[in-house]
Amino acid sequence: MKITEESMRRQNEPSQSVSKPEPKPELTELEKLKAMTWKDRAWYIWAYYKVHMALVVAAFLVVQVVATSIYQSTFKTALFCMVINSYSEEGVNFSPLEEDFAAYQNLGKKDRINVETAYITYGDNASELSYATLAKISALVFSQDLDIMIGDPATIQHFAALDGYLDLEKELPPELLSLVQDHLYYSAGENGEMKAFAIDLSDTDFANDMRLGANPLLGILINTVRRDNTDALIRYIFAP
């Protein structure tokens, strides 16, 4: 083979690269999902978007909590009553307080009456649930949220020993005291002195309508800030 200048030049020239096939265009997320089965889609979404979904859910919950708090703040508590140890077979009926008394007081739609029931055992028979309920009641009293307590004699005696109720003979207006004078229930206070800490609701239409069971006694919490409505409730019960 004859080596010429032309052949040498051709050998030194870079060889032409073999042409490669053009890469396929990258699929969009929607196109990827369309090409998958439902099972694969679910797995793919969970694998790649669970953090995003968690953030969306968290943001939604925050907005919901804030909105609920703002809405709830537009309501005002008109009365908070705790019914304790009412062993009624049919259960306590809240409507005489939440509806009838609310109408009697001409309360507005955003004036709220709260009624809760609880069961408590005292002394050596106290259960863990009883201790938890007592802690809740203590918190309600401390925050001045609780106004009225309706309970059995053991309940009234327990909180009376802590001076938890108003002395009704001293604190009720004369016209109200005259209505309930024959229904006052006396119990020992913190220093052992007997005081009129409660009112016996037995044989009242109110107790019957609420299905309060036997020997229901009503006490007004000593630090209530809603005396207008607590006194109105006594008037409603005994002079409707």
C-alpha cells in the first residue's frame, strides 16, 4: 500500500462519531400516573407526595382550629351547671335548663348554658375516675367557670366541707330566701359550723322534669361570677 500525504491526512482526521438516538422526551407527572395501574398510582403518590400531603393536612387542621376558636369566642356562657350522682334510670334531661330556663331569661342565641353530668365516689371508695372528675371540677371552680352544682347529699357535704358553696342564708336576697327557707339544706363547713349550703329540690317540677333522681340538692359555687343567672334559676324553680 502506498502511503501518500492524502492518506496520512485522512488517518489523522477525527473519525465521525456514530450518531446516537435522540433521548425520549421526559414524561410529565400526569402522563406517568396515566400510564400506571391504580395500585401503582397509590403507591407512587404515597411514596413521593406523603410529606406534601401531611403539610396540607396540618395546614387545614390549623386553619380549622383557629376558625373554631374564633367562632367559639363569639359565644358567652350564661350558666354552667354540673349534675353529680343523679342515679336516674332515664338519664338527666337537659332541656329544662338549656331551653326552658334560657327562654325564661330571654337569653340570646349566643348565650350558652352548659350542663354536664358526672359520677363520683368519695373517701376510701373513690376510684381513679372520681379523682379525675374532682380534678376537673377543681379546675372549673378555679377558673370561675362553674356556677351551680346539683348533687346528692354526699356531694354537697364533700364540697361544703371545703367551703365551696355560698351560705344561702347570708347571700340570697330576702325575696329569694323567703321562697326557699323551708328547703334549705345545712351541712358542716370547713370549721365544722353548720350552714345553709344548698337547697333541696325534691318534689319540685324542675327536678321531676330534669329527671334528677332522689334527694337532689342545689348549691351555688362560692366564686361564681354569674349571680344574676344563678339567682334567676332559683326564682325559676320555686316561683315560675
